[in-house]
Amino acid sequence: VTLSPFEIDRLEVTQLDFADCVAADVCGLVGCDYDPQAMPHHPVRSVDWWQADAYCAWIGKRLPTEAEWEKAARGTDGRMYPWGTEAPTCDRAVFQDCFGGLNITEEVGGRPAGASPYGAEDMAGNVDEWVNDWWDPTYYETSPAVDPLGPASGTERVVRGGSELTNADRLRITNRFTENVAGVCGVGLRCARDLPASQGGGQ
């Protein structure tokens, strides 16, 4: 797959970030430990797809496509996890093994050893992340080779990355998951934006 130039946020959207959108009456309130005063730098979660889409648009960005998300997490060397091929550890990701299965997130950017080749952090664990694409389990068998945007329609959207409640196997970059657009407790987001062609290459 070849992608046009884009940028993606280094970190997941935090509760403090999202609180500004709520205060502006653009993004509605969320549940699941939403307390931007007590946990300002934890990832916001329990965000539905429409809230995620609205937040990114509000800051002048957009949700990444699934292909963009995977490129940012994986690079070009076919790695299994954002950091490489080594098995997940709690130094690299926030996942089920780290807190005995308790429903606990950590502040974004707290696992720099787990960063992707491009410096994006928490792309494995902490919270699942919405992407723009509708879900189709066989989409990439027939998808365009350049800038795939996902199916034209559907009933569920794609989430990627794994959360604080998922096991190590789910943290693999190539794992694809689906979620009802209304969302669940463990789903958050990060945003992306297009770049002029003069500012970067595709691949």
C-alpha cells in the first residue's frame, strides 16, 4: 500500500484535550473514569466514533485511515509491534499483564520504549483507537493499492491498537478489530492530517 503524505499525533488524545472540546459544546461528555481534573494526562476513553470524528475536526485534523494508522505503528520493515519483534512487556505497553487485569490506564507517553519507528507512542495498549474506516474483514483482499479509505459503508468502524484490558497477542500491529460506533469503555483516539506532497513521501 502506498500512502500520500500525512502526519499523525504522537500521543493519544488526553482527558484534558477532550475537556476543551466538551467545554466548547462540540464534543459530548463521556464515561469510564472521565475526570480531566484528576487524570488530565490519561487518554480519554468511552468516546463514540462521532465524538472522535468531531474532536479531530474541531482541532483542524481528522481521524486517520486504517492504513495510515498501521503505517505509523509499523513503519516499513514488517515489524510485529511498534517497537520491533520482541514480546510485549510493561516497559513498552500498558496491557492486561501490567495490572492483573484491572481496568487501569496510564498517562499518555509513559512508555517511550514502546514507540513506533516514527516516534508515535501508545500505539499498542492503553486504549484502543478509532480510525475512520468502516469495518469489512476482507477489505484488504481487494482494496486499492494507493490510499485505501476502507469500505464505502458499513455498520461498525475499525479500532486498532489494543487497550489496557487486552492480552499481549492483541497488541500485534496487524490485528484488526471492529466496534459499534457507539463505542465502549476502552476506546479512545488520536488524530491525523494531510500534508502537501512537497513535505514528504508516501510508501
